[in-house]
Amino acid sequence: MCSRTIKPFFFFLIIVNLSFCQSETKKDLLLGKWDAYKMTTSDGGDGSEYTSNGKPFTITLELEFLGPNEVYYNPKVPGENVVIDYRLEGDRIITKYIIYVIKEISEEHMILQKDNALGLMYYFDKVNN
């Protein structure tokens, strides 16, 4: 009788422990410098229907996650780079200015989606220092 109660309890503890490990891993994976190489619409389009010249989106953006709550935002435009605070809530990177949703992340690549009506997708490679 007691073993029937204990088994589900241990299963629950394992699931809770794994969920904490995943969020910790995501936070660790974010740390470092990321260079954007592509930007698309949420359905994978090149954005040419949204640009004034009919050409695909271009992107020049670098993000460097400096610690658990600071990110260096560098659009590679003189005078536009800034260090801002962020917090990670599940798959969301929340800043004062914008919210990104982490669609994929690994040690080498990351895909972020802007949390707004257009839902632009940003593709990054990790920069090895």
C-alpha cells in the first residue's frame, strides 16, 4: 500500500528536478556573445514584402549576455549600443524595451522570435571568444 504512494511521489520529484535543470541550462547557454546572421518573418519569409525597396531583410545585431541579468545590445550602428537588464521567464527574454521568445538554443546556435504582431525571427551563431 505504501509503495503505491511512494512511486508516484518519486516520479514527481524527478520531473520537478528535471524542469529546474532545463531552465538552468538555458540560462547558462545564453551567456556569451551571439551574432545575428538572418532575420525572417514568423512563417520563414525573407521580409521582402515588408521592406520599402522590396529586398529581403538585412540584420546587423550582436547580443552579449554578460551575466544572469545583463545583456549588451549592439546593432552595429555607432552610438546605438547599450547594456540593458533582462530576465528569463521560461522561454521568454524580457527587457525594458522588447520581449523575445527563445525558439531554439544550443551551444552554437539560437533562434529568437520577437514577441509582437509580426513575430520576426532572429537567427544567431555563438561567437567564440
